[in-house]
Amino acid sequence: QVQLVESGGGLVQAGGSLRLACAVSGDTDCISAMGWYRQTPAKEREVVASITTSDGSTNYADSVKGRFTISKSGDTLYLQMEDLQPEDTGVYYCAVLRRATTSIQYWGQGIQVTVSS
């Protein structure tokens, strides 16, 4: 079992910055990928950034490319968000994919990010 706890969300004005953190605990072996998703009431949950554990390669949604940076240090995942825009508002979820005897994706509880105009 893997537990994920997000922190760092809040309210910020357009153009501001926030850093989200996700503390990963439990069975942290065999984690192949980690990422951040966001969800709004009007949209399906979508991935905004991900990182592959084996080689550290990263991927970003087009809407955040150049503004967001995903990184990993030990068992903590980060999302540095810069030049935030109102369109970035949503609930952000940390997720990890653990590939052991079976593949399971684990989710954090979600954390609110609100960007005002």
C-alpha cells in the first residue's frame, strides 16, 4: 500500500507562484512513475505533469509547459508552478504508479489551487 499526502495549495493572484509537495510513504518500492493531475467540476481529471522514475524523464501538458516543473527528491514529489493563470484553478492530485506483482495507481486526497484574476 502507498499513501500520498499533498501540501502547498492555496489562493494566489494571477502571475504568482506556488509549490505543491507530495509525501509518499508505505510500499515505495517498484514505483515506476509519478505525476500530478488536476480536476475541475466541468472537466475530467487530466494529467498536467509526470515523471518516470527509472530515468527521470518528464512530460507536461501543453497548457503548463514552460510554467510548471515536476521534480522528485527522495520520496517526495514536487510541482513548482509559476506564472499561474485562472485557468490553472482546480483540485490537484498526486499519483504514483506501482508495478509489483500487479500494477496499481495510487491517489492522494487532492488539494485546492485557486488563481484569481
